[in-house]
Amino acid sequence: QAVFQSDIGTLLEQVGTGKESLSFMKRRIRRLAAQWASAARRLDDKLRNHWREQKRILVHVGFLTEESGDVFSPKVLKGGPLGEMVQWADILTVLHVLGHNLKISVSLKELHGFLGVPPGRGSCPLTGPLPFDLIYTDYHGLQQMKQHMGLSLRKHKCHIRVIDTFGTEPAYNHEEYATLHGYRTNWGYWNLHGQQYMTMFPHTPDNSFMGFVAEELNETERLNIQRNKVNNMAVVYGKEASMWKGKEKFLAILHRYMEIHGTVYYETQRPPEVPAFVKNHGLLPQQELQQLLRKAKLFIGFGFPYEGPAPLEAIANGCIFLQPKFNPPHSSLNHDFFRGKPTSRKVSSQHPYAEQYIGRPHVITIDFNNSEEFDTTIREIMRINVEPFLPYEYTCEGMLERVHAYIQNQDFCSPEAPFPPVNSSRTWLSSPPNPFVLLPNSSLLTWASNASSYSSWPPLSALRLLASLEGQSCVRACQSAGLICEPALYRFINIKEAFSALDFQCEGLESEMNHLFPAFSAEHAECALQQDPLLFSCAGSSAKYQRLCPCRDYRVGQVALCRDCL
Ligand code: U2F
């Protein structure tokens, strides 16, 4: 049984010392400890009757190992990326607070120690059972484990979770398919289950959304913030001088109305990219950045970095986040940063989560090339009042709840039951629930829930079958019905009966490896099933196909979980 623990002493000891990145993470863990503790109490109350199994968990942070080159640690105090460290600090805290048995490794030596057998007991370290129920790592760590574990990695890989900032879509993850169809990238094709990849934002439901947290405010802090907001104070998003390059025009317009602050790292002199009228504080400790954001009215992004934590922190502190729309959207096809990343996602603005999940009045996304619109928007921002806002999924309680649900329910190790059992399928065919779109109690679902050999998480009761439009992905199709695509439920709809339930008349039925299947092609009246469950994918679209989409409901503010998922 796992018991919530609010004391972070042992966690801090385990994190170790000797690197700036570890010190940054420890400062963060310490600073947010009280917030985690009170969130744990609330979740404990909420889950009162749940038995939570205590898991043996290894966290191996590959990108911080010397063996991977560790380019991050030396830049912690120099404006380098901190988003990953924010997330790892929070992951460690969540696992610790949930009360699991945690081991942490940031070097190959530690990894070997944790995975190996003590000397004298045998020569080959991994012939026995894996001493962990779960291993959280990243792409670097995965590579290192492959080198260390060799073939036994394959045997144990269902226990692995890969923290993957920008996400990996099934077409890129499937080795054979990626090789045959041009989806191979440097990040690899590991043949994992898509939901074993865990992302920083809910990019594609093909992956699990891990996230991180932002600081929460109490009532007094909220009131103080509202009282002390300075209407003409802006903070620019970008701690590295290069992020300011070529932005003179916008800065000049902004400067007509507002006092501009920056937190750009510098050694001795003001970086030339940062104009003299900007009040540059230099890179600030997280806590001081929060204080600055509490006073500022506007937090403005100039297009890079993509999808970091800072905009959420700004919005949580009552700022309006103004950011550029990308038209055309940035993606691995047209932008260097995303080139070679295992995703086809089209990034519509600097921070699509802020744009799509939060939106106005907290987030304003505009075309920065239109100076007039830019000018008007700045003036509008100075007039409107907004309250601090933090989506539940980015609070400590939200992250604890989500990770708890994953740990207790996600299972990539048990073999999946064959589908569909022949008898039940016949019964169902004789009275086709037509359409069973959006009908939770249709006979398909009743039948499937009764199939006693079956357990599913999310539960089958959450399933709503939809057909996408031609050229539309299942991510979009579900979204436009106010739902979310759920790849774990694909196996229930990858049956020929699903086509008739949607009124598709199949003249032919094939089964193929194609990440867009199951799908219907109107031109040939062809119905196509998916041959390989590893390729079930919410992402992906083609003008040739209407895709079959397993959608589900979700909790307000916690998109990773369906209503009955807890
Ligand atoms: C993202 O990485 P970044 O580190 O560039 O993301 P940011 O949103 O700028 O900030 C990360 C943290 O840095 C902190 C701030 C955030 O929590 O509180 N910080 C600070 O402590 N002092 C300062 O003066 C300014 C900010 C993303 F997260 C990565 O995954 C990507 O690799 C990267 C590139 O797109 O962008």
C-alpha cells in the first residue's frame, strides 16, 4: 500500500549534488514542498477508499548523465533551457509524494548499480526479473538502457515510461512502418506503446500527458496581486539574448505604451539584442521571476522558446500572455527546431496549449506582422482586467491525481485479449446499434462491457465512436465533438461492424498496417482495418480517408482522465 508522504527530506538526499541542474531541481522541490503537501492531503481525502499499490520505481534522467554529454547543466545559470528540469523536479516530487519506493539515477554508474545484481551473484546482470515495476527515463536514458540491458530491454520495455517533451507519434515509433514510409528520425523507433511516451503538454492523445506544475496562490496572494498590478508593465519571454534578435519593431511599439522588463542572461554587459529602454534584471531565480510576474500586466512571447512552462507561470500570476500566431504553422516539415522530431504536429503559435486550452482573456494570440493589430492589442491589454488562472491539470493536486491514475491503471505488460469474441460479435451483428455514435448505452457497449474477459482503462463506458471528415485527424474529429481521442479504445472499434454502425457501406474490407486505419475510403467504398495495434494513432489525416475515431469524455481541467477514470 502506498501512503502519501509530505516530508521531502529523503527525496532531497536522493537527488544528489554536484551539478547546477540538480541544485536548480532541489531549490524547486524545496520551494514547492508545502504546496505539494497540501495537495496530497486533498487528494488523499478525495481517494479515501482507494487502495494504492506501492510500486518500485526507478527514475533515470538520461539527459543529465555525463555519458549523454549533459549540455543542459552548464547552462542552468546562463539562460539555457530549464523547462525539462522543472518537469523532472516535479515528476520526482509526484512519485515521492504518492508514496512509491523511488530510486533516482543521473549517471550510468548509478543506473548499472540499480539494475545490476550485487557482485558475486552472477555475471550477467539482467537475467533475473527486473527489480522495478516502472522505469521513468528519457530518450537518452532509453539508449543507455539498450546498451546496458541488450536484448533483455525488449523483455522489460513494457515497464518503461519515456519523458518526451514534444511527443512521439505512432507512425514514427513503429520501426518497420517508419522505415518503410519515411517516418524514421534520429530519436528512434522503439516500438513502444504510444502512451508510454509522456509529454510536457497534452500535445497528442497518442502519448500520455505528464505535465508539470505551476505555483498556486492563496486568497491573500490573489488579492494582493490584483491590487498591485501595474497596468503598463510588460515582461518579455526569453532568457537568452538570441530570443530577442530582430524584435526591435515590436519592442518599439510596445515601448510606446509600456515599461518593458526582461530577464535575459548576461555576463558583463547588456546584450546588444536588448534595447537600452528595457529594464533587464538578468536571469532571475524562479522565485524572483514569480514576484516580477505578479506585478506585470503583460507577458509577451516573440516566438521562441516553444511550449515552455513560463507562460503558465505568468498566467497563474495574473498576466495576460500575448504571443504570435504561426501562419503557416511550424512543424517538422518546415522548421529547423522541429525537424527530425518524431511528430507531424502543426504548432499554430508559440504556445498552442495556452492558445487552445486557456485562450482569452488570459491568452491573446495574434499575427505579429500586422503592426496595427499589435498596437491595438497592447492598448486593449492595458484596459482589461484578468484574474490569475491555472488549469487544474497544472496544479499539484491535478498532477498527483493524473500520475496516480496512470500508475494504478496503465498496463502495457499484460497481453491484450483477442477482439472480438466471436459469439458476442454475432449477437451484436443481429441488432446493429445504428448509429452508436454518442450513445453510451448502445448494445455495442453493453456487449463489450459484458465481455467478462475484458478490462479496459479508460473504461469502455467512456467510448464514443465518431467518423472524421475526409482530411481530418481523429485528434480534431473528437475535439470538434467536445471529446478527446483515446488510443487505448481503438482496439474496440477496429472491427468491421463499426463501419456499419457509422452507416458506411463497405464493398471491400482489408486489413493493413497504416497509421490512419481503421478508416473508410468513399472513393472506392473500401473499409480498412488496422493490422498492428502499435499503429493505432489519433494523429494523422489524409484527404482519401474518413477515419474511425474512438473518442471519450474528459474531466474539466484534467484532459488526461475520463469522468470514470478515477
Ligand atoms: C522550453 O524551455 P525553457 O527553459 O526555454 O522554458 P521557459 O518557459 O523559458 O522557462 C522554464 C523555466 O525557467 C524559469 C521559469 C520557468 O519555470 O520560471 N525562469 C527562471 O527561473 N528565471 C528566469 O529569469 C526566466 C525563467 C521548454 F520547456 C523546453 O522543453 C524546450 O526544449 C525549450 C525550447 O523550445 O523551451
